[in-house]
Amino acid sequence: MIIDCHVHVNNYENENEDLLQERLDELQKTMRRNRVDISLILTSYKVVPGRPSTKAVVEKIRGSKSLYVVAGLSYLNFTQYELDEIKEFIQEGTVVGLKLYPGYEPFYPADKKLTPVYSLAAEMHVPIMIHCGDTYTPKGKLKYSHPLNIDEVAVEHPDINFLICHLGNPWMRDTMEVVYKNSNVYTDISGLVLGNFSDRFEKFMHKQLQEMMVWGVEPSKCLYGTDWPISSMESYLDFMDSLGIPQRDKEKMMFENAVSFFRLPVSTAPPSGIAGKFPFLKSII
Ligand SMILES: [Zn+2]
């Protein structure tokens, strides 16, 4: 089983054009082609035709066993009404986490204005993913997206699990420390490269990542995610294969960690019965 904990259905080429259905179809096709069983769709901090709201995505994927939503929130614009709506989506099982975008918006994660957001996460036992590292736009402000900022919220909210997105790239060592120090902080490997790990910068990244993932980060605290469609699912699977991670650790990163972190309704127990004895039958059964 493979779970991609970090994908988007935004139309990055043209924010004025609504492509939600096309993106969802493309996502499911790409998942099938790459044998990805479950994807978590992260909604944006802004809602425009090309960046659908949490509600719009929830209404499309409701009932799916392979798609779930992590609700993006805007520090500047979130409302109590929106939080109440998200609470209902969490109760029905379509929303499994929250996402904040410091750097893209000017705020530190420990800002007191976010108290209602943290209360919702604690009450509903859902984790919070936090964008960290490069903002991919010169308009972003990096001081807000540094992974060290997660230490403060993690200490203040020991009852909430946090996830530092993108390994905090390029501050991966800082991420490593925050993840190591705080039992409630995890990380994902999404969005680290845009291509297929073949150009100069990507080769450099590959080496860093290899060290980090084999030696630096506790395998049970690192989750597999791609940032599709910004990064490709194909190159991420090749990348995972190329790292030389022990098989048991790879299983945790690509599946088990996400099931427990997001409390997904999927069993991590070894398959039993006939499908357990003959794994190839699973696809038929
Ligand atoms: Zn992303």
C-alpha cells in the first residue's frame, strides 16, 4: 500500500479557471498508474476559481476510500463559520487534518490569533500540517516559514501532532532537530524537486536526502508525500527506490505512518486469510 499524504488539485497555470473535476480525474489516473492507494488533497489558503475551497473538494470526494482532504486555512481570513464547517467534515471522515501556510501569509505559527484553529485540532484529534521552507514565490517571507518556528507551537500544544512539510527544505537539519526534540512533530518529503532528480541541484538534494532519510530522521516520523502535480509521482517512487532505505522503514514512511498520523480508516495489520497467503489475489478479491 502507498499513501501520498501531500497532493493538490489547484490550477497553478491559471487561477481564474476552475479545473477541479479535471484535476481529480487526472489525480486518480496518476494514482492508478503509480499504484498509489490513497492521496490526501491539501486545499489552499486562498479560494479562487482555480483554487477550490475545502467544501468544494469535500463535496466531490465524499464517500471515496482513496481520497481525503486536509483543510487549508488562511491566517488572514479564516472565520469561525469555516472552522465549524470543517468540524462537520472531520466528523463525517472526509477531512483528516488542517494545513497552515506561514511564509505565503505573514504570520508565525505560534500567533495567538490561531488559538481557535489549535482548539479545533485538539478537540477533534486531527494533526496540523504546516508549510515550511522555500515559498516558491519571491513574494513569500522566509522568516515565517522556517521550521524552527514549529518548536514553539509544538511545546505549547503537546496534545496536537504537527507535520513540517517539505522537510523544511532547505533547512533540513533544523527540521531534523525539531522532529527529534518534540514527540508531536513529524515531517514529509514532498515538493523537494520538480523534475526527475537528474539535474545538478537535484543530484545535490538527492545526496542530502539520502543521508537525512537513512540516518537523520526517525523512520516512524517521516511521511511519504509528493506535492503532485508540482512534483511527479513517478520520479518520487524512483527516488524512494534509489535511497536504499531498509524495507521495513520504507513501509512505515510510505503507508503506516500516514494511517496512524491521520487516523485513516485503513488497517495496518498484516493481511490475513487467503489474500495474505497469496498477495497477488488481493487485487482480484
Ligand atoms: Zn504542497
